[in-house]
Amino acid sequence: MTKKVLLVAEDDENDALLLERALRRAGSEFQLIRVPDGEQAVAYLAGLPPYSDRSAHPPADLLLLDLKMPRMDGFEVLRWRAAQTVHSFPVIVFSSSTLERDVRQAYELGASSYAVKPLRSERLDAFARALIAWWGSFNVTGSRLPM
Amino acid sequence: MSPPASSPRPERLPGFIAHPAFRYGLCILGAVIGGMLLFQLVGMPVFARIGVPHEYCYLREPRLVWLHVITDFLIGAAYLSISCTLAYLVWRSSRNIPLNWVFLAFGLFIITCGFTHFMEVVVIWHPMYWLSGYIKAVTAAASVATAIVIIPLVPRVLRMISDARESEQRRLEVEQLNQDLERFNYSVAHDLRAPLRGLSAFAQILIEDHGKELSPEARAHLDRMQASVTRMDALITDLLKYATIGRQELRLGTVSLDEVLRTVRSLMEVEIAERKAEVVAPEPLPLVLGDALLLQVVFQNLIGNGIKFVPPGTAPRVEISAERDEDHVTILFTDNGTGIPDMARERIFRLFERLHSRHPGTGIGLAITQRAVERLQGRIGVEGVEGASGSRFWVRLRAAPGPAASSAAEKRVG
């Protein structure tokens, strides 16, 4: 079986770097693909240029979505996804915000999960391990059913 | 238990009798009847029939007669309906409509106009010209009075319009401010934390990956840096809580304090166990009118305070009790902590006020608590404990109404 594709929509270089490091340390088998804003996340998910070649840019199994991003923010990405007829991949919102309204809005727009970006790196390591354990292994998506 | 009252204060008379409009109406009716008697006395027989019915003047031409009958009747009915609508408006909002007596005068003017037209219908078949004349006289009195009293109102009405426009403008400004604040909160929540995460994580990476190359002094500096970052993060979290707690939508309803305590206890399980603290409520706690989430904030902060600020070597203990009087509940949080000096008892609820530099804390917790209590339309304070070192926080809230009245109360407040 090919590696699961984890699409990370994250504009902050530090956050992206730290997440990648945490996933690597936790023994991730994800194929990690990062896009720097919501617009590119949508382009990737929809297979639009420059991501239309599916052999080079395989469809995502999981989207890790920051909320505050330039061009198109996380909420807009969720709105776009909700408007699609098929949305077989889960979306985990990964944001700094602890504001109740952000959390509620994310779920209302169809987020599968919401995690607050941890401050301490040991918490980030724990997050990466949990992500791998659940979303990388047990969780089943519409595009890949277990045989 | 008394039955739930439908009106906020009990009255012996039915409500409409107490209403001023009812009394005015009675006076006017009296004046009209008195006027009739006066007319009779001075030789103008109000109920007499004289001459021929008006029909005669219309040449008994049916179409002409019915044209007058129908149109006069419709005009009269419309006038009556308009005055009823006005009366209802005044009735429902006698406190909110300014100048409501002008509405009453105007209503009277319209009613009498209506009766004038009804009389036009009556006299077609019944020649009661004195009565018709008398009603015209009443109409004339009401019309002239209304016409005169509304003239001096012009500047007042103009002022009211400009006031309304001004308050609308202020409302828009407040709305704009609220939106700015909302954006500010959003930006704090999202943007302020990212650099902190960078600082914290890279400091930790330095320790983990390059720890061996660092001198003990350098490591200690990195640890201090980490602690500062953690503190900054706690400050941001608490400030955001403080900023948002006053703003979320709120519906006051019946909340069980026992339930709140149970939830908070499980939320604070780790903290309570770590400090070997004891959190007890010897008696069952009552129901209050409040909001479960805000009450959790209050309980969490006050219990947290109580178990955090204790002299070294003391096992923290917080006792929660409540007293109900009339329609309020006072919740007491008594601790065995270091206590609060008399002078500081007002100050501690202010933002960024801290009593203990040794103890952890952002100085925002009690400000959040006070804000939460204020949103619940309650009050909060602190006092000393007789013969002991600790302090006792009290929170005074409205008691929950009886079970049957709870939904009504919820509506009134929400």
C-alpha cells in the first residue's frame, strides 16, 4: 500500500518546520505535502494547475488546516469543501486559536477535528504521535477502504 | 410555595383599570354625557327628532342614498379602527412612546370624526339633528384642542428626531468598535502565539539536540527563556478569556451549582490531586439563575485561587457553601490560604493585580471572575475568615425561579 498523503496548509514557516520535525521524530509514514495558503490547498485538493498531474501530486488522504492564512483562510477552505459533492478526506483544523467561536465555526463548516497548536515541543511530539496513531492508521477515508 | 405569578408584581385590581388611558377614557365619556345633559338643560333637546329625515334631501333616490350611507359608514368605521390601533399602540408601549397623551388626543379626535360620519348615516332615516349637531360640537372641541396642542410639539418632535438620529449614529459607532475589538481578539488569538511557539520550540530543540555542547549556564538561560515564553502564553490566554467573556451571547437559565461543582472538579482533577487539595461542599448547593459556562469559570478561578495560594506545608482546603435569602443566593468559597490584606480586597479584582510574586499567576484570573459574575448580574467580594488566615470569597447571584416560572424568567432576561 502506498503512503497516505497528508496535505498541510500552513503559512508560518516555523510551524511547518516544527510540525515536519515532530512527525519525523514520531516515525511518520505520511507523505507530507505542504502548501502555504488556502488558495493553494484548494487548488491541490481540486487537482487544478499547478497540481493537475496526479502522478506527481497524489490526492490527499488528510488535510491539516491552519485557520489564519493569506489569500484564502482556513474557514474559506472549509466552506469550499462543504460545497463539494464528494469530500472523502477528513480535515483537522490545527490553529493557535482557543476562541470558542473559531472552534464552533470550524465544526459548523464541517471540520473533522480541531487541535490547538501546542506551545511546548513535547506536546507537539505527542500531537504528532496521536495524529499518526489515529489518522494515519485506524481512521478510514472514503478513497481508501481497507481490503 | 406560592404559585408562579404571571405579572411581576401582584395587583388586586385587573391591570386595565390601573392604566391611565382607562381613567382618561372614563373622564372623556363623563364629559360627553355631561355635555349632553347641559344641551338638554339649555333647550337643545339632544334626543329629539325634528323635521324630516335627511333621506328627503337626497330625493329618495336609492343610489344617492346608499352612496352616502355606505361611504359615511366606511369612513366612520375606518376612523374607529384607526383610533383603536392608536389606542392599542399607546396601551402596549405607554412607557416607550414619548408624548403618548398626544396620541390619546389624536385618537379622541379621530373617534369623534368617526361618530360624526355615523350620525350622517343615522339622520338619513332618523331626523335627530340636535344629536348630530351635538356630536359635531364634541368633534369640533376635540379637533380644535388637538390642532392647538400639537403646534408647540413641533420643536420637541424635531429634537426627538435628531436625538434618535444621534443615538443611531452612536449605535453604529459602538458596533464598529465591537467589530474592531473582535478583529483585535482574532488577531491576538491567531498571530501573537505563533512567534512564541517558534521561540519555545527552537529553545527546546537547542536543549535537546545541542545540549551537550552547551555550558550549564547557557542551558539555564534557555530554561529561563522557556519559562518566560510559557508565562507570555498564559498571559495571552487569560487576556483573551477576559476579552471574550464579556462578549459572548448569554441566556440566563436555571443552573444547578452542584452540577457546576461536579464539572469543575473533574476539570481540575489533576491540579487538585497534584496539590493534595481538598475541595468540599458539605451541604447540597442550590439552583441559581445563571449560565453554566460562566459559573464554571467562576468556580474554577475561585477554587484554583484557594488551592494555589497557601503557606508552604499546608494542605489546601476549599469549602463551598451557599445561603439562600428571599430571591438571591450567596455562594461562599472559604479557603485556608495565605489570606488577603484588608487594603487589597478591592484591588485584587482589577486586571494585572497580583498579590504574590512567588506564586504563579497572570493577575487576570480574578478580573475574569468578576467579569463573569457581573455578566450574571451578580456581585463578588472577599472577606477574611474569623480566627484563621484564609479568605472567603462571596458571590451573590439571583436564585432560580420556581420550576414553572423558569422558562418565563429565561425569556425575560434573554
